[in-house]
Amino acid sequence: MVERVGSNIINQLGSGSGIDTQNIVDQLVELERLPEDRRLDRREERIEAQISGLGLLRSAVDELEGAMTPLANADTFDAKQASISDTSLMAVNKLNPDAVPGNYRIKVEQVAQSQSLASGTYASLDSEVGEGSLTIRFGDWASDLSTFTADADATGATIEIDQSNNSLSGLRDAINDADIGVQASIVGQEGSYQLLLTGPTGATRELEITATEGASPGLANFNFNESAQNFAQQQEGLDAIVRVNGLQVTRNSNVITDVIEGVEFELFNSSATEEVSINVTEDPSLAEEAIRDFVEAYNTFYTETNRLISRDEGEDGKGSLSNDPLAGNMLRTIRSMIGSAMPGIDSDFNSLASIGIRTKIDGTLEIADDGEATDFDEAISNNFEQVRNLFVPNTESSDSKVNVTAFGSRTQPGSYAVEITQEATKGLLTADPVALAFPLDTTGKDYSFAVKVDGKQSATIALPDGKTYASGAELAEDFQTLINADSTLKEGFAKVNVSYNTTTGALEFQSNSYGAVSNVEFTAVGADMADLGVAVGAGTAGQDVAGTVDGEEAFGFGNVLRPAIGSPAEGLSMTISPGATSATVGFSRGLGGMLTGIVDSYVRNSGLISQRESNLQEDKSDIADAREALDRRSEAFRARQEAQFRAMEQIVRSLNSTGDFLEGINDRLPFTAPPR
């Protein structure tokens, strides 16, 4: 800056050459950097156009993906519709895609009802109730409440009461927090409060409550079992009774999900005379609309992408991606898939053309409607299942004992031979024969124990005191319900099935899970447990399934078999049931699934478009760096030019001074000549 000011001062003083050296330097610098400036400008404009074009491409691909997603979802093709006659007896709550079409006549003979129990009275909500535990089980009481039959399939709970919740309100909260379907509430008024328990609906969901007293007595007041009943039953539990097309069925809930497959309906009232009609039919309109939406979205995507990769430049991004291979490669990949037969589909309906969707000369799609065998409407009407298999991922197995439950992004379509070399088993502990005869009375006996199931340790559990078991089956039921009610085992999803072997006279404890981690072990037993054949010790652990897929050793965990990593079948997950030896399983990803996978690889956060955008942003940063470097070079060039012009001015000034001197001498010469 100082040098420039110096040069300007020289010019302003009118000394030197009289040339405007600063203007000349500016022009020289501009001429020096102009080619590089223009090159960087063109490169930056091209990058900005590519970034804008990629944004337009992403928008077009997003719309295509939105139209494709329903086509990869089996529910789109499995949609059903239901009509129900006007009634106050019931309503359809949910209609699942797996509902079986048909006409169903339903007669509601009885609605389900919950058992409710009321305790004795307490003076306040803070009244102490005692410490210890309450074991709640579900089952069926005889009409006179004399005997209780536990429901082995229903899981109860053991409620712990200590100093922190030793009150009527604390007991209420503890029961509700157990989350087993029992509603606890307190009713009454000041000086007279009762605990009201309402169980789940159903005849086999009635409550048995057994107290184990702790340091502070009082919980025995909440016993409701065969030995003591300190609750008053307000109403009994009842099952819902309905007739479906004349067949009588009972369920423990008024929300019924498994009578008509895929249909959930709720009962409100019963009637001895009224009959309700539910008609379930296929609803292909949802799938047809989704396919038409896809064709429209594809045509928009194809047109927009072609415009972006056009060699002709124009407005709104036209031609902005003509030199970017990403868009062109994506378009070619999707076009190729659109026009190809889908691998893994063994039918004549394995391409869009086979269902009447054709590619026009301009590359867009059209839905044919010309009455031919490949007509779209005819395919929807007469071959809907094949149309479904064309679009959605599909798995199949030649043996129902080998069930394909999942697949992965790397699973390749095709058929695979599965061989089972080792069957999965569950951990099993077989006790010694029961030493006492039935009926077996527990009065005064220490039938307590602790058990470890699948590595999860239970608290101490005890059979009810004062109960008489008429058979080994009844004894086994109590073992099962009490073990499965343990809170630690429930949190760890560890359960057992307990049975009584009438041939050997012994109890058998089997884990509910398969595999090497499956086992049952008694870690502690009461003094009299030998009467029941139970001693401290572990049973036989289960084993994992083993086998091969297409000759390659597969990985087994429990009863789940997975193909080797890196194999074509990688990602398949198969549940292997006992007795399976071999099967052929097939997998097809479907057009919807394959297109969704390809498009997702472009538009996801770490996809190809994002990567390309990141690279272009880096290129923009490189341009900014190049401009800074150009500025530095230009300043250096300017400095050199200014230095050269200053040197020139000095020479000119020197010459001017010499000229002035010579002119002065010349002027004096006549006066210095000697006289003649």
C-alpha cells in the first residue's frame, strides 16, 4: 500500500515520465489473473449447478421412493374390507391383512366378566397391612369357592411388602405396579376403607392370593385360598360365549382376536335371539392404486432425471448433471430393473410387462388396457396373488417345520437346500419319584425352594401350606404357576413347563426356551422337598440347532438357524421345529423390495447422493483455497510490477536531471568562450 501511494505521489507531482504507472499496473495484474479467475468462475458455476441438480434429483427420487414403499409392503396387497350388520351387541375393532375372507354369523350368548374381591375394613389409607409377600395366581374357583384350579398358562406375581410400602395405599400401588392385569383400588370413606381387587375377565382368571408373613404380621388378612378366605367375592369371573357359524367357542375376554382369523371384534351385550353377520372380502383396490401411483411417480422421475442429464442447458437445472455420472447410472439401473424379470419368482408373472405395464418409446411406463391376456385389469382380477408376489418380498419352505422368519439386505433371491444335523432341545430337569402317595397334604411341611431358569435366579418360593393335591398333575400345575410368577424370572423372560410323569411318578421341569443357555437348576430346597423328589442340582442343558444351507455350515442359536456370513443366503433367519430334517427354502425380494433397496442406497443420509454432495462441497472449498492462492500471487505480481516502474521512474528522473544539466551548460557556453 505504501509503494502504491509513493507511485501515485510521483505521478501527482508531475515528475518522472508522466505516465499513469498505477493504472498500467492494475491492468497488468488484471490481465495476469483473468484466465485463472474465469476458470475458477466456470468451475464454481458448474459445481453450483451440480449441487442444485442433485437437490432436484433427490426430490424426484424421494417421490419415487414414497410411491415404491407401499409396493414392498405385503399389507398393501393383503388388504381386506369387512361389513357388519347394524347391532348393539358387538363391533369390529380391527381388520388385519391376514383376515380370511368369508361370511361369518355370530351369536353372543354371554359376555365375559371379571371376578372382584373386597377386603376387610381399615381405618385409613395409611393403616399398616403387614410385611411379607402376597402370591397372586390365576385360575378357576368352584362355584362354592371350595377348590381352586390354577391356570398353568396364566402368569401371576409375587408382591413384596416392606417398610417402604406397608400401608393400605402402598399395597394397592404394589399390586397395580405388578402389571398382571389385576386392578387394585380403595373404596369407602373416612374410618372404613376396603381394598377392592378386580381381576381380568374370564372364568379361569379368578384370583388365588396366598400371604407369607414377614417381620410385621398382618398380610394374612389378605389370604384368599382354599385354607383361608379373608376377601369377600363380589362377583365371579365368567367367559364370553359366542357361536360362530353355529360352533360354540368360549374366550376369557370380550375383545376376541382368534375366532375369525385376522378379525378383532369386541362384545358389548348378549342376546338369546339376535345374530350378527360379518362379511370379510379381499380389497385389491389399495394395491391397484399403489401400482398406478408408482407408474405415475416413475414417469415423473424418469422425465425429471432425463432433463437433468440432458446435454442441452436450460433453466430449472436442465443439463446440470450432464457431466455427472451418478444420475445417469441411477437411471440406467432403475430402467434395467423395471424391464427385467424378477429373480426368485417361479411364475409367468415375473415382470411389469407380464401384468400389462409396458415401456413406451420415450422410456416412460403405461398401463395397458387392451383386453389381452397381459392386460393390467385382468391380472388384478384373476391373478392377484401372482401380482402380489411380483412386488413384495416372499419366502417359502417345502417343510412347515422350517419356517423362514426374516431376511436381510444382503440376502440374494433364489432357492436354498437346508439340512438339519442337530435338533434344538430345551433344558430339562427330571426329579426323583414323588415319595408320598396322593392325595398329598402340605400341612406343616417345608416345601420351599429356589430355582435358576436359563441362568436367572428366583427368590425363595413355597408351595401353599395346608393344601391337598389330589394328583401329580395338580402338584405340577402349582409348581409351574409359582415359578413363573417369580418377578426376577419374569423380568428375564424365563419360564418353565412342569409336568408329572405318571409312568415314573416323577416331576419334570422343562425350560420354555431352546438352546445351550436353556437349563433348570434347583439352588436351594426346604427340609421336606425330598418328599417330592426334588434336590439341589441342575438338569440337562438344552442344545442349539445345527445344520447347513447349500452345503455351508450355518449358525444355530436356540432353535434359530442362520446361513453363513458371506454366503448368498446371508440374512435369512429360520425357526426350526422339532422333527425337521431337511427342506428347500426360497426367497424373492420382489420388484418393490429391490427398487426400494436400490433407491435407498442413493437417498439415505450416507447414500450416494449425499456422498456426491459432500464431494462437491469439498470442491467448493478447494476453489475458495485456489482464489486465496491466486490473490497472493496477484499481490506478488503487483509488487514486482510496481518495483519495476519505480526503477524506471528513477532512471527517467536521472536522465531528466542529466538533460537539464547539459541544457544549462549549453546555455552558458557563449559566455565562457575566451575573447579573440
